[in-house]
Amino acid sequence: MLISLFKNSNVQNKNLLIYGEDAFLNDYLIRDYLASSDFAGLDLQRVDCENDGLGELLASLTEASLFSQQKIIWIKNPIFLTGKSPKKIQADVEKLEKVFANLNLSDDIVIIQANYANLDKRKKITKLSLSAFNSVAVQFKPYEVSGIIKAIIKDEGYSISQSTLHLLLERSDQVMDTVLSNYLKLKLIAGDNKKITLEAVQNNVDLSLAQNIFEILSSAFKKNYQEAIERLEDQLREGQNPVRILAVFENQLEVILSAKILLARRRSEMDVGKELGIHPYRVKLARQTQASIPKIKKLLLEAIKLDQGYKNGTYQGDEFIKMFLLAI
């Protein structure tokens, strides 16, 4: 099961509490969990605590299923585990505490999906939940996205080369939701051999905005100004505006600058990635950028100044951002 990729509190407990702010990944992990043969044929009930209320949840937890002796209750938006739960639901929370305290006496399977970065561990109901369920913290650093996706692909019986995985991550900005979504698309078109190919990624996963902007910068750094301007004009035609493009320029120049400074101190690419909270592949790209540290510092200051000029109305139109590129 994919939940084994993350820290589990009690793998023998079938009642599951997943928490972490990545809603799409949490949902994916739960669906994989429910696909187990252990749960085949069981009635599945979903309760959204924000929309349905705790009364509905309590009813599901305490009433017998019409279709089988055992049922699965999938709880979403468990606001009672956060510090934002209103006082008016306190009476229901106390009833819920009693249910969770005796959860081991029930035949039903209870799954809680808490799409929150943190739970309020000061609350009694949270402490009870963490002890009564197999609690799984779905938390990771940006540089760990590659390993998680690679493990998911392998667990599901698919294969992908390291270079193809790099391209998938690159075109997904190393963002978990985006990588996972693109992987699902690639699964649908993979052949019987379940191999995700470089060609499939190239043809079916579009360059992200950040990747398009990086390509513009790369062309400018190589003095290939015609290509850089053409790529910039493509982005402008697609509806991007100079302010948004400059924001990405600034972010990428900051990453390149920080990475180059740390690499100059003889730090490894992996260590630099961890310190900056980025994937090591982005560090590798920064190393390959043919520009000195003083040059990048100057460009970053110019980009910030140009950004401010667009925002306060000093600059208008596309000519000024094009001049910025031509001056690289």
C-alpha cells in the first residue's frame, strides 16, 4: 500500500487517519488503501464534516449498515481536529470522543482525511484520534517529491527511466499535485508493458509557466536572443503579462544565485537542494547556467526594479521586458 511511503503509527490498525495539506495526494493514498481486497464488497459512506455536520457523522458511526455487517466511513474535512472548530459543535465533539475511545470495539472501518498542514494536538479529540487510528503524516520536502513519485510508479507496476522522471518533474515544476496529475495522464496512454517513455512525456505534458520562463532565460544566457524573444512573445500571446513573467524571472534568478553561492562553497547538489528546499535537478540546472554570481545579482536587481516600474505604471507595454532580455 502506498501509505507505507510515509511514517505510520500502527500498520496493524485498519482505521486510518491521513493528515497533510496536499489534498490530491491524500485522496489518492486513501483510494489506493480502499482498493485492498480486505475491503472488497463493503458499503462505503462518505461524510463531509463541514457540509454534513457532526450529527451526520455520529449517525454513520453508530448506526448499522443496511447492506453488510461491516462498513467503511470516509470522513472528510474533520474540522474538529483543528483549532478552528466552532464552540457550538463542542457537544457533538464530546460524543465523538466517546466513539473514538471505543473504536476498537466496532467492526466498521473509519478513515479520516485531514487536508491540513497541522492538527491541533492540544485537543483531547486530536490526541484520541492519533492513538485510535493508524495515523499517517503525509508531509515531505520539495526535494523528496522525486522519490515519492518514483516509489508510487514502481508500486503500481509501471516503469520510468531516470531521465524521463526528470523531464516529468521539470515540466511539473516539482509540485506534487501537478506531477501526480500528469502521471495519471501518462498511465492512461502507457502500453501493455506499463512503461512511461520520454516520448510520452514530451508529447503529452506541456511545459509549465516556470519551465517556459526558464527556457527564455536559458536562451538569453546563451545569447540566443531571437529564440528568447520568440518564446517571450509566445507567453504574452497566451495571456501572460509582464508582471507575472517578471515574478517568475525573479524567483528563478534567486534560486540560481543562491545555488551558485552555495555550490561555490563546495556544497553538494543534494545538500544545496535540501537547504533551499528545491529538487536537486534545479540545482544542477543552476550550475549549468553560464553566468557569474555578480552578473546574476545585477540581473536580479534589474528585474526587481523593472517589476516595480510595471506595478507603479512607470512602464507599460512589452518593450521594456524585451529590452531586459536583450541586455542579458
